[in-house]
Amino acid sequence: MRLLLGMIIILTTSCTEIFKTEIDIVDCSNSDVECSYSESIQPIFNLHCTVCHNSSSPAGGLSLESHNELISKDVVIPGDSLNSKLRQRLTGESIPIMPPSPYDPFDTFNIHMISKWIQAGAIKN
């Protein structure tokens, strides 16, 4: 029994990197910190959006796997987060609300970072 328990502990601790599902998102919510697309914004999309909005089957014709797709589909208006469709759908100001039920809605922290990035020009950095 101890041998079995020991093997389970070894396997679970050595395989944590293989089955890691946590995504690192760099916090850019502080007013002094610039939001990096690759370190703050894309990881949010990877965690919440690309299950449906991916390049192989883009829901609504939109993939959120690349900056170019996001900009070319007029989902964001660089420098104008209030009128950007992406922010409006995440906050429920525009329909359809994203993410749809049964997925968990975005928290205000992630919406703030996305809005800040859009307002700063939605640059790919």
C-alpha cells in the first residue's frame, strides 16, 4: 500500500508540468504599467476565448489566436476602448454577450486590462 501511494505521489509531482493548465498572465492593471499583447492580452484570450474563437473553427468568423485577426475584423478600435465591440461584448453592453453561457463571464480585472490595452492603441507588443 505504501509503495502504491509513493508511486502515485511521484507520478503526480513529476507530471505537473505536462498537464499544467494554468496560464501566466502578466498583470498590467497598474496605471504605470503598459499592457503587452503577448504577455497580458493574448494569455487572457487563450484562457477564455480560443476554445471557440480559434483559427480552425472561428466562432462568428473570428479567431482570437492572433493580433492581426483581431485588428482586421474591426473588433477593437485602437485608442477607443469604449466603442470597441470586444469590450462591449465582454461587459454585456452589446449582444451577444461574451463569453456565452455556460462559460464564466470575464472578471473586471481582465476587462480592465483589455480596455487599457485597446485605449493605448491595441499595439502588438
